[in-house]
Amino acid sequence: MIRPAWTRPPTLSRDARDTLFLLAVIGWTLAPQLPQVPAWCALYALAALAWRARLALRSEPLPGRAWTITAVALAAAGTFWSHHSLIGKEAGLTLLVVLAALKTLELRARRDAVVIFFLGFVLVLAAFLRSQSLGTALAMALSVLGLLTALALAHMPGGRPSLRSVAGLTLRNAAVGTPLVVLLFLFFPRLPPLWGQPAEAVAQTGLSDELQLGQVAELASDERLAMRLRFADGALPPPELRYFRGPVLSRSDGPRWRADLTAPLRPREVAPPATSVPAGKVAAPLRYTAWIEPGPTRNLPLPEFTQRPPSVDGLDEPPRLTRDGQWLARQPWTGRLQVQGEARLQERLPAHSPESAPETAPTAAERALPPGRYLRTRAWAQTWAQRLRRDGAIAPESPDDPQPPGAERLSAALLAHIRQGGYQYTLAPGLPEDGADPVDAFWLDQREGFCEHYAVAYVVVMRSLGVPARLVTGYQGGQLNALDGWLDVRQSDAHAWTEVWQPGRGWLRVDPTAAVAPDRIRLSQRLRPPPGLVAGALERVDPALLERMRQLWRAADHRWSEAVLHYGRERQADLLRRIGWERPDLFTAARTLLIALALLGLAGAAWAAWDGRRRRQRDLWLRTLDAVQAELQRRGLADAAQLPPRSLARAVQTRWGDNPTGQALARALLDFDAQRYAPPAANAWPGASPRVAQRALLDALRHLPATPDAPAAPDLPAPS
């Protein structure tokens, strides 16, 4: 059997290679924008890049002007159809993406390439309008390096420089400019924004002001970061106290539970509780620093219970406290927030001052159930309570007391029923039968559910018995990052629990999940879906490897956010104080920047002069050429000091061409020139070193016959 000979793929031309490299860079830069634009725009841009790559590979001519005009018109029509305008951020981004891709179809000359380069830089800036995370910064840094490399290639029309060498040159030039960028970042005056635009709600997954059964379970597979916290003095509370209060849902229409955000309180300090905290619980307030990621709600998921108004960096207005203990911003935030506060970790909402007690008392919405819903569960609750009264487990009702006595015993008995009733904690409860109430089906039939199933059923049962109760969502637990000591709270830590009203004590936290899955609360052991292919392979190789990689990345991203994204006027003022300014202001920062730039310029000039002198002294070729030029000028060639080796060879041939020594010197000068400039294949002495060429040149110069005006000089430098 004769095997076909392997044929090497044809080598791309210089133009095709550079074009494909530029297309790859533009595609990489476009990638973060594609999920933000309409689907047709993403497909249109990718098709234009693929078409241009095909033309480059086949060396086919570019489309004519009619094709280009038609493509641009279709892009404009599609943008208007999607956004009903050609003006605005969303429409502008769509046009930018599609026009940047279409411009590659006009890549005929250097000026077209320059336009594409600058469109790429605008796309880099557009990426930071959506996200300023470390991942975005690294991806866009690679885009900038690629664009600068392509720009350098466009300004090297001759030869075939390798991509690696040009990328290295770009990196070196970028490194030279890095100190200037650092100085501008540190000392450029932090001016207030001259204009702005209304903040927009960012499409984020996470906690919501509404809840349907199964919504929290959907977050169990979301490993994105929700917030990071660090408590003062390293006082990390145990997992059973790490509750981060989110939306409080007290209104229900049956399928959905909603938050009541109609009665915000003014930010003020909440008085410490008058009663003692249960044994073993943290009573002293703990100071903390939190970095909160953007989400779809106005709620700040702070540790329970943050009592004083926290200091928030990133909001135009301070958050407000609601009657049910939520801290609310004026609108959803689009960037990462830095929060510094103080929390008293306990199991009940701290009481306000006596004159504000009605603000925390139960409302009608926290007692009521929607008519015609949860009928089987409500009937079961009445039968169950009657049996408890008959057995003496709870006190009988008193018609004179609006609050049924024995509410605390009712809660304890209901938790015992959950522990002993054969309930299961699962991410995938069965679906109810057609038309069946989801709560009834879970509580009485399936008995399998996630945290929100148990919390909703608990509230329904307690309200059915006249006990005010409400649903609380947020985060619980978290995992300590051993690399930097911060507590990572992810979306998969989302949790739902309840609060019940106890006369004389206020709102008491009750977590039904602790009755069915105590390890979820005590050890922060969350239910997780099966890992994907890559994550599963990493876990099989080393179970802790994937987690260590995540911790390393989150620690680096947090350091980036803290050191770069939140470097504002206050931190700049602190830096100016540390370097000696007593009262730093904008003019102080400007003066510091000018002084630093002047010093940097002087240092750069001194380094350039020293480096040029060092290179000239150490360069064997240049030192030899200087000596030859000086000697030939002494022998009568007036312009020898300004002539390169090839011109010197012609001058020597003209003056001493009738002498064999003069001819030998001319050949030595040509060989010496080839050592510096000629490609290896054209070198006169393949494999010869510059020292061999230097020795031959100096020997020929020594034997050059003397002239009347300049006798031979034996003091030429010896060959190195």
C-alpha cells in the first residue's frame, strides 16, 4: 500500500497573513459585545468577518462599492428595526459592532487599516461600559496588544517580519509607556463627572422582589459571586449566624410572593435589644466591610441585623431602612459597591425605640392569605392545631387576645413535624398534578422541596392559625477564601427563611430548612447540580483543585476592584498626604503630576543618552566603522566620516582601484557591509563572524599604500 506523500500547506502571503491576524483581533474584541446586541447583528458581523477571511485566503478581489453600500444600508435598517432609533447607547453599540465588521471588507490601503484599528479601540472602551472586572480587563488588554501589533505590521511594508517579533516590539514599547500611565492614574485630579446618564437596571440573575416556588433552586447552580465580606479582627461568625437579609416578602396572591416597599424609614440608629440574646449567639456588634455585586433589586443584602446606617461607596444617596429591616438603595446599582457597617448577629429583628414600636408591628398583609389558595394546607393546619390543643401541646385560644397564645409552641411543633414527617431536601422536587396548588402538592403529597418550599409552607400554616409570619430571602453561609481571608457569598448561597411575630419579643427568625437539612445551615453544605465536563474532570483529578483556582481568581478580582476600580478622590488624597502634602486638593494633585512627569522625562532622557553611548561603545561593528572612516578621512577622503561601508568601497575603488591593496580594501568593505545588512543567503562569508570581517578589513587598511598628503599610520586598533 502506497501512502500519499504529506504535502505541506501553502505558505500564506504577507498580505493574507496580516489580514487574517487583524480579523482575529477584531473578532476577539467583538466577542464581549455579541451577547449585548440583537442576534441578527451578531450573525451579520460574524458573516462579514468570515467573508473577508475567505477573500484573503483565496486572494480574491474585495466586493465593489454597490455591495458595501447595500450592506451598510441593511445594517442601518436592522438597527432601526431593533431599537426604533439610530441614536442612543444600545443603537450606537449595534451600529458600532456591525460597521466595524463591515469595514474589513474595504481593507485595501493603510488608511483603511488605521480606521479599523481605531474602531477596535472604541470597541475596547465599549466593553468597559458593561463590565470593569478583572476578566474584562485582561481580555481587553489582549485586544489592545493585538491591535497595536497589527498597527505596527501596517507600518512595516517591507520584508516579512514575524508576528512574534512584532508582538515583542509592541510589548517593549508598551512597557516603556507604562510608568506614564501609572503616574496619570495615581495623580491626575479626580474631577466630578461633567455629565451623566440615567442609570439603567442591569439584567442580572439573583434575588428578586418577587418569588415563585423553584426560583431560589434555580440559583443553586449559579456560582457567580454575590458579595464578599470581611469582619473586623478576623471574627468570622459561625455559619448558623451568617444570614444576609434580602427582600422580605409579605404579600401573596397565590403563585407569587412580593415585597412591601411602601413604608421606608429614615436612616437612623436602631436601639440595641432590651432582652438577652440566646445562649451561644453573638450579641456584641461586629464591624464588617462588604463588596456587593450588582443585582436586579434595590436591596442591599447586608448581615442580619445591620443597625446603623452603613457607609456605602458607589451610591449617590445613602440607603434607607424599611420597617421590616431591609436596607434599600434609591435604584438598582450597576457597579460594585463597597459597604462598611456594623451588625448585631441574632435571631430576631432588633426592636426600635418605644415611640416607633407601631412601625414594626405586624400589618394586615403579614396576617392574610389570598382567598381560594392553599385550601388543603389550611384545612390540614386547622386539624393539626386542634390535635395539638387536645393533646395539651399548645394553650387554647383566648377570644380576648387578638394574638393566639402558644405561637412559639406552634412554631416548635411545626418544625418537629417537618423533622419527623418524612420530608426530603432536594433541588428537583416533583411537579404537581395539573391544576393542583403547588404548596398543597408539596406539603401534603410530594414532601420533597428546596428551601423556598419549606419557607412558604411554614408561612401558610402559621398564618392559617392566626400567627403573623413573613417570608425572607437572602443569602446564608458563604465560604471563607483561605488566600485572602474574605468570605465569598455566591448566588448559589441564596436562601429563603421565615420570621414569625412573638408578642413581647418582636419578629423571630425561624429557618424551616434547618429542620429538614441541618447541615445546610450549620455547615453551609449546599445542594449542587452535577458538575460539567471540565469541572468534573478537574474534580476527579484533584477535588480541591477547582476550588483553589476559584479562590485564587476571586482574590485577584477583588484586589483589582479594590486597588483600581475604587481608587477615587479620597484614596488619592490619602496618597498625597503620605508623600508630604498637608492639605491635598485638585491643584495639589495637578502639581504632583507635573513634577512627576518632569522627573520621568529627565530620567527618560538620561537613560536614552546613556543607552545610546553604551550601545555605541559596545557595538563591534560601529567601533570598527568609526576607525575605518577616521583613517580614510586622514588619507584624503574628505567625506569618509559620513559614508556607509558600500559608499566607502566605491570611493576606495575610485582612488586606489589600480592597486591590488585598494581593491582588497574595497572587497573587505563590501563584506563588512554584508555582515550588518545582507540576509544570510547573500552573505559573502556564510557562517563567518563579525570579528572575521573586522580583521580582514583592518588588515587591508594597514596595507593600503601611503599618499603624499597622508602617510600610512601603524596605530590602527587591533582586531577584537
